[in-house]
Amino acid sequence: MKSLKELMIYQQKISNIQYTINILRWELKISTPIKAEQNLIDLIAFYESQLFELQTSEYYGKLLSKVIKDPNFKRIEEAEQNYICNLLRHYEEKRRIPMDFYTKYIKLKNESNLVWKNAKEQNSYQLFKPYLKRIIEMTKQYYRYIDSNSSNLYDVMINHYETGMTCKVIDKLFDNLKKRLLPLIPKELNKELFKDKFEYTDQELIDCAQFLLKYIGFDMDKGLLGVYPHGFTEKMSMNDIRIAFKHTNNPFDFVTTIIHEGGHGIFEQNIKESLSRYENTTIDNLYALHESQSRFYENILGRNINFWIPIYDEISKKLHLNLSLHDFIDILNHPTPNVKRIESDELTYCMHIILRYEIERAIFNDNISLDELPNLWNKKMKDYLGIEVKNDSDGLMQDVHWSEGDFGYFPSYLLGTIYDGMFLDAIEKNVGNLDELLRTGRIKEITNYLIENIYQNGGAYTSSEIIKKICNSEISVDPIINYFEKKYSRIK
């Protein structure tokens, strides 16, 4: 197809600029001198405007339509057809956004992220609040441009991160979870499960991270590690997946973060090349599916004692742990309400996401004021987890997402957890007993199953389509509730 070759040439131009932007973002977060930060923000904004022009040009739209209308279009693989159709959909959405607005919005998000980082360190909500106000206002306008007819703006945001998802569906799923999981959460708070104090260098953590990542199937020849206040995975290209983690002296927080981000990374590394050429960024509009994989590795696999049996001797040496494997697993799994989401166990974590979802819904549907936010946050934390929030850094400023305008993203974490219950059932049916696979060091068989059935197709299919194909079912909370009730009624 001549038109497809023309599209590939154009798409390479887009990918080159995306690659440049992603590297600059990584540098801004990980290693840029303070006095150079504004220069880098301006440089990113420049390249974002170049990217926006390419992605919204009249020529690009005509080229995409030409490919889709070509008589030979149906001869290419279905997944590739879906990718090209998605590109046209994204093109039509972006065309509705004025370029001047888009450039200002991107620049504000980068500035806001740096202010959030400083405000969090200084425990100053007042410092962050003006930027949060502007981010909320511009985020509302951004999604109004995308869909000016929707009566529920937050639905448009959610659909941006998880295609086909709505507040109505999430409300039903989350309400069911809340009803069934709250009785499993213990009442005691901040129980001290270990008294040892640890101190690690960055290099010690990097060495341990590399070991864990290689074990679960992440290719370090295509990966790089960095240190940042919040863990994240950034895709530069198919052969350049970077993972950042927070320097912590808490070994349990560290290993769960690394395994979590490793799940994201393995997904990105294993999209087949015929599809990777169409996008150079994290898989679009399937963030709940992406989070399902990071949380599957972190929780379903990484909190299972059998995961650690083949490697615990090596891990305990690297992290200087004077703990038996059973004590390590008890600490890793004990459900104890924690003020911080990213340090929470897999059970209480669910309430952290429900809390954030309900607050975001209130911000965009009920126009709650920014002055009310800290009190609302603290009240819900007390109601759901019995925790008194002592400061805003550990409260509503603990996460990076709002500073970057990622409203609508948080539900993805819990939707992903719901998907995990269904994927667990599918793996046990099609691959083998999970405990046995892990105990005998055959975790790569699980990884290979996920690559074959999910990762290789990238963002070509919606989460609902993948779940239907693998699990032969609609989305259901029953499998994950069964998992939680079986596990935590016993632990508790």
C-alpha cells in the first residue's frame, strides 16, 4: 500500500519528536539543575507545539483517511487496522483544541509539577493551590474542547484514560467493592510490624531493582533506572523504557514499587514491532489495563510467598534483611491502614482509590472549592481507613497526578485490580496452578502468557474486548473479591 508507506514516513516524524519530548521530561524530573528547569520547560513546550502541528495538520488527517479507505486496508492485520483507526480518532479530537491553548496547557503542567514537588517538600498547600486552581480550570477547558456536548465532563476524562468507561459503571463496581471490602480492613492503625532500621545507597537499590526486574522478565538492555520522589515508568521508544523509583529505606515499599513498575515496563517492551511504530508513548486510552498488569505483578505475584522462594536468599542479602521468609511475607501482606497510597497494602489501597475517585468526581461535577479539598480529603480518610491526616504533604498533596492534570486517571488503578482477579482465574485455567509456577521459579511462563494474550497487541483492543477474549466474561468484581476474602479473612 503506497498510502501506508506514506503514513509510516509521517509517523516516524511524529515518533522522533515524541522521543525527544519524553527524554526531556525524564531529564526535567530526574537530573536537571534547578536553574535550568525553566529552560527545559520552555524547550519541551517548543517541541510539544511542533508535535501538535504534526498531529493536527490537514495533510495528516487526509493521509489517515486515505489509508483507511484504501481497498487493501482490510488485508493488514486487525490489530494494525485498529491502531490506524485510533490515530484518526485522536486526530479528530486534537483538531478541536486551539494550538495556543494546548501549548499553554502543556507548559503549565510542567511548571505545576515542579511547584508540587517543592510544595510537598515544604508541606505548603498554599504554595501549590494557585497552580492546582489553574490546572483544574485548564483541564476542564481541555476536555470541553474534546467533547463540548457531554453533560458529564468527568466521564470524558475517564474515557480518555479507559476507553468505554463511565462514572455510572465505576460507581456500581466501586460501591460493590466498598461494601464487601470495608469489613475486611482491620481497625488497628500503624501497627509496627518491623523494628529494624535500614539505610541504603542509591546503588544498592539500583542493584536490587535490576535483579528483581530481570527475574520477572524486564529486559535491562532496553531499560534504565532513575531516582525520583514518585515511582513511574516512561516509554521513550520500544527499546528505551525507563523506570524511576523513590529512594526509600523501607525495603517493603521498595520491592513492591519496583515489581509494580516492572509490570508496566514488561508490557511496553513486548508490543510487537508492527504496532510500536504507530505510537511512541504509553499505550493510549487503556490505562486501567496497564495498571492491571503493574498491580498483577506487584500484588497477585509479588505478595505471594511462592514468588520469593526461589530468590529470597539473594534479595535478603542485597537488602540486608535479618528476617525469615515467613516474617517478610507477613509484613508484606498485613493489612494496616496507611496514610500514604503508594505504601499501602493491596487491600486498604482500594479505599485510597475510591477516596480519590469520589473527590475528583466532586471537583468536576459539584464544583467543590479548593479551600474545602483538604477537609474533604481528611474526612474521607478517617471514614474509610480510620486515619487522622497530620499534614497536607501526606494528605491531598501526596500524589503527583493532579499537578500534571491527570484527572480521571486514579480510577484506572482500581479498575486494574478488578481486572486482575479475572486474569488470575484465566492464568490458573490456561497455564497452571499459580503457587506451583511461582514456587518452582517458572514465573516467565506467566509473563509469556501475558505477552501472548495482552502485551503484543498493545493498545489495539479495549480492555473489555481483551477481558471478553481471555476470560469469556464481562467485567466483574466477583473474582477479585473472592481473592481478597479468601486471603484477608485468613490473615486478619
